[in-house]
Amino acid sequence: MSAVPSLVMNNGLQIPQVGFGVFLVAPDETKQAVAEALKAGYRLIDTAQGYRNEEGVGAAIAESDVSRDDLFITTKLTNSEHGYDTTLAAFDGSMKKLRLDVLDLFLIHWPLPMFDQYVETWRAFERLLADGRVRSIGVSNFEVAHLERLLAETDVTPAVNQIELHPEFPQEELRAFHNEHGILTESWGPLGQGKGLLENSRIVELAQRKDRTPAQVVLRWHVQLGCVVIPKSVHPDRMRENIDLFDFELDDADMAEIAGVRTGQRLGDDPNVFANR
Ligand code: NAD
């Protein structure tokens, strides 16, 4: 098992560079999947209120031998709970399900700009941070305009923005904005969500040349861009494969080869119009 390095966020705290995502992991399979992931060496677990599997994450943590201090647990505010008081209450609900006293990272799942509440929601996040309930606060699916508004109207710069990012949709503009403002980029859908990226001939051939799997070269590309990456798999062999990224490197030509699969097309929803709550 190769050790996973950590990155430092703008608040001085560390975050493991590879984590385990549990989107679409069934609630009754989550405890087992997270237990397997901890065994495989993952220490960052990425869940969300909307995934309806926080209890399973909490149960796996409670039963694990891994010390709480070595874990990094992320959850996300669900879309229906935007607003100051609703955010505080939803946070309490998550902490009960996760069975935690302090959370490592709380994210606003989607900005929902059409409802114009994310600034008020962020003020509740700042309150949770000030009260020591959460160590770091961040956002997800925020575009440059949404981040600019938070920077202008609130006090705390998000530590992280978790966004759809993979070689087909590499998010150059948003990553540049993050770098300029000290916001860490976390890639969701890093493997292209099982929708063909890993079968792309450029990726397959590069993986063969490097004697690695397509998933490993793609995840290594994220690592070398300086992103935190949270691949999901419920298969223990793939969990191990997806974290075994730190004993090889991609050179500039390899990085360019991967960049060549860019389509500029999202696989998921557009945060500017996504209004589902
Ligand atoms: P992903 O890119 O991690 O793809 C997961 C799929 O890839 C698996 O279901 C499997 O089909 C395949 N896969 C995984 N490992 C493989 C391997 N080694 N070889 C071959 N195929 C493999 O997509 P994702 O699950 O959507 O994203 C990862 C995590 O990001 C999620 O679990 C969740 O935690 C987070 N996420 C966040 C948001 C958000 O809005 N913030 C949205 C989607 C996902």
C-alpha cells in the first residue's frame, strides 16, 4: 500500500490527496464499502446529505480501528436546506448520522444561483467554523461568479471547491481562479463516471505503455494537476488500484496525451441552471 500524501489548505490544515467517494453507494452497502476503503488505505471519505448514506459512513468509522485523528470526513449540505437556520439544523442532522463531534470539511453541495441563498448559507458555514463544529468549510459546483460573490460579501475564503473535473472536462478557467485565490480544487467524477473515458484509446494505450491501468493514469493526471481526487468503486481490488498512484509519474508528453481527450463537455449538471431541490 503506498502512502497518500496530503495537501495543505488555505487555513493551514491538511487534506489527503486521494479520498473515497460514496455517491450512488446504496445505504445498506455503505458501511461495508467504507470499511473496505479504510482497509485499502483511504483516510478521506466523501459523502453528502443527498446521498442518504451518512449513517453507513458513521457506522464504518465507529467500528474501524483507524483513529479519528487520522480520518478526514467530508459531507455536503443538501439543496433543500439552503438558508441560515436550516443549514445549522441540517448540519446537526449529519453529525448525528455520522456519529461525529467535529467534522473535517462541510461543503455547500450546489450554489443554486436562481434561489439566491448561497451567501446566507455561507454565513451559517462561517458560524459553524467559528463555533469549532467543523474544521474547514468549502463549496462544490461553484462557478467563478459564485466564488467572486462569496469573496466580496463574506469573511472566509472557501478552503475547497469540489467540481466536475476529468480529462474530457478539465476546467482550466476555474482551476486558474482557484490557484489565484488559494482555493483547493477537488475533482468529482474523476474517472469520467464509467461513461467511456477509461476505454478511450489514447488513455488505454498510454496505460499500456506505463504498465498501469487506465484508471491509474487518469487519477495520476489529477494528482499531478495538484487536485484532491475522490474516485468511487465498491470493488476492493479497484479501491486498491485507485489509491496506488504514488510510485510512478507522468512526464509532460504523458500529461499532454491525456489532455488530448478533452471534449469540453460536462457529464453532469451545469451549476448555473441546476435547480433541483
Ligand atoms: P467516478 O469518476 O469516480 O466514477 C465511478 C465509476 O467508475 C464506478 O462506478 C465504476 O463504474 C468506475 N470505476 C471506478 N474505479 C474503476 C477502475 N479502477 N477501473 C475501471 N472502472 C472503474 O464518478 P463519481 O462516483 O461520480 O465521482 C466520485 C465521487 O465524487 C463520488 O462518489 C462523490 O463522492 C463525488 N461526487 C460529487 C458530486 C458533487 O456534486 N459534488 C457529484 C458527483 C460525484
